[in-house]
Amino acid sequence: MQGSVSFGKEVIDTISHYMRRQGAGATTSGRRSMPFSKEHDVLYIIIKSAYLCRDLRFCEGKLEQFLNEYIMVQTKSIETIFEGIFNHKHMTHEQARKERLFFEEELKKGLREIRKLLKHMTMKMRSESSTYLWIEVIKKISVMFQTAAILLAGERLQGKPEEIDEVKKKLTQKLVIATSIVEGKYESKLCSQYHVCVKAFEVTKALETVLGSFKDMDEESAKIFIRYVSESLMETKLYSHIAEVTSNELQIILNDMAYSDSVSAKEVLLSIHKAVEDRLNALKLKTHMVNGRDVELVHVILSDMDHVYGKSSFDPFHEFLKSFFSWTRTRTRLGGPIRSLLKDLADALSYLPEDLSYKLINEVRTFLEITVDPEY
């Protein structure tokens, strides 16, 4: 898995060209954001002064410090991206000051929404586990930052519509990757340092089991499996959520894996298995591993999927795994079980709150764009 997003000088210059350099927008004064001194950083002071956990049992004590730090790092990740995009050489000191104040006001709006979220989670503590709720908070805050940043940046784009679309696509990728990396790091930190750990990760375990099985299979078996998956995906809504160029390229790749002698389906499946296995090991060892951007996206997508099933009594993988292992022994048809599994997953995801559904779609779309689009 070699996909990554390259935001070198050419891309930064392109994005800057289509950004309004004046007027309202979310950016900063021009200094680099990390590392920062919390005691003197205005943004951290704003976050700490919001007293997000005041009178809320859900996040009292040390967990309040964790929450403030998580919000701060998400804020700084967005700030750093905007600093790389906006061309401050064309800003006067007064313009930069106004931009900074606007960014601070947007942060305050976000903090008010986070406070509402925390109050809601405190109420839900009566019926749901605090671990599940904390993972939900991390994810909801992540998508809050992601959504706000995409909207604020999009409002500043100007130029030809087709050029704006391409620039917005690249910018969205960068924002999704940044917020996902921070989310993954702090989900791990919540476990290793605060002992609030994910207990159910059925999607990750099931996928690791299936993909790991291909170590002992031949290439033809891997190609047959890909054919089943490719045919079943056509019956899902996946392709409606991604751009036409990404959709076409994904179908070409799946077709090559399924039928071409020049592409090893087994190697690709085992490469994906390595990423899934890394997540499983990280969960078991309570550690955070530094990964490439494509792997980070795999991990956050799996984390979202695990979260969906975290409190579900329904196991969509039990029947599928029985069918899968029967197929490995007897080569019975596998198309039906794969379609049933994908339908069960889609049904479960349809009950996701709108924000978490948007988050997952963004992550899957970004992963596919940086791994299958020919321009990457």
C-alpha cells in the first residue's frame, strides 16, 4: 500500500492561487504551529477557558486535560494546513490579524458545540458504557473539525468551477488525513494513559482472519475471491459516493487483480492484511504505531466500523466466516455470502448518525483517491 497525498510546493501554490487572500476565512497569523507552548498559546488559553467539563461527570479530572489536549492538537493540525495554503506574503499585518481573530471566533463556536456534546454524553452515561461514549466523543470532535475546516476553506475558493473542484478535492484529502491521524493517536493515548480502551473490534478481527487465510492459498484462489468481491460491490452504493475517475480506476484495478497474470491478487490481499494486522496488534498491545497515510486511513475506517458494532448483539461475520472457510475447503460458491455480508454492513451503517456517516464516507473516498487514482 503505497498511496499518499503529496502537497509539495506546486500543489500549495495551486491551492493558494484559488484562495481569496482577503476577507473572512479560517487561517492564522503566519507562524508555524507546532511545537507550541500551551501556557502562552492563545488557542490553548481559549480552549482551557471554555471549561468544557465543568460540572460534567463524564470528563472530570484528568480526562478534562486529555480532552483539552486533543482539541488543541486537532486545532493546530487544521491551523498548520491553512498556514501552508494561504500566502501570507500578500497579507498586510492588519489582514493577518483579522484572519487570526476570525479563526479564534470559529474555534469558540466549535467549543460551544463540543460543550453541548459533552452534556449529552453525561446524560447517556446512565445507559451506555463510558468507554463507548468516549470513543464516540473522539470521533464526533474529529468530524466537527473536519467539516468546519472543509466548509471554511471551500468558501474561500475562487476560479473556474472545474479548477475549484480539483483544488477542493485535494484540500479535503489533506484535512481528512490530518484529522484522522490525530484521532487515531488520541484514541490510542486514551487507552494507554487513561485506561479507556476499545473492548470490541469485531470488524478488525474478522477482516484479519479472512485476509490472513490467503497466506496458505494459491494465486488462483485469491483471484476468484476478488471476482466475488468485485461483483458484489457493484450491488452496493459504494460507487455512488466516489468520483467517476476513482470509480473507474477502482474497477480497473479489481479487474486486473481478478484476471490479469501481471497483477498478484494474493500479494495485494496480504498487503492489506498487514495493515489490518497492525491495527489489531496495536489494540492488543495498547500502543500507537506510526504509519503511512493510507494505513492511517485503513485504521480509522476500521475503528469507525468497529465502533458501529461496539454495542451490537448482532454478529454479521459469524455466518460469513462459516461460508468462507467452507469455500476454502470445497470451493462452494461465495458470491451469496459476500453479498449478504455487505448488505448487513450497509444496513448497520444506515443507522449511523449523519455526522459519523459523513466522516466514514470522507475517509473511504480519500483512501480510494490516494491509492487508486492514476494521478497519485
